[in-house]
Amino acid sequence: MASLRVIKKDIDYLVSEVISDCWTFLYINPDKKAEDVVEIINDAITLRNGLFERVNTPVKENAKAHFKAINQDLLTGVDALFQRMSALTK
């Protein structure tokens, strides 16, 4: 199991990449779908806060499965946000 510090860094890194791509899209396309991009940014922040809350309140029993589920939710959540961002570019 990775340390809590590493898990938190992974969460911050992946969510910041989503937000960075959103800002880049807004910079390149200032007139296109700004509300949708802002909604993706808000969802990314909500995902980050929810995952941090789950990391900071670990369960005593079966901690390995708890953190594995957090990691899986991180990857699926970020993937869904990137897919929504990709759909905006079409």
C-alpha cells in the first residue's frame, strides 16, 4: 500500500491536469462552451475534495481495500472528466 502522502499527491496531480486542460481549452477557444468547461472544473474540484475526505477518514478494518477503491475511483473519475473535455473539442 502506498503512503497517504503519495495518494494525496496523485489525487492533486491528476485533478490539476484536468483543470489545466480546461484552462487551456478556454484560452484557445474563448467563445466556445465556457459554461461546460466551468462545470467540468467544478466537478473536478468536487471529485478532489471527496477523495481527500475519504483518504483522511480511513477505515480500520480492511484498509487495503478502502485505499484500492479510492485509487480506482480517482482513475475512473479523472477518465470521465477527460472524456467530457474531449467531447467539447469535437
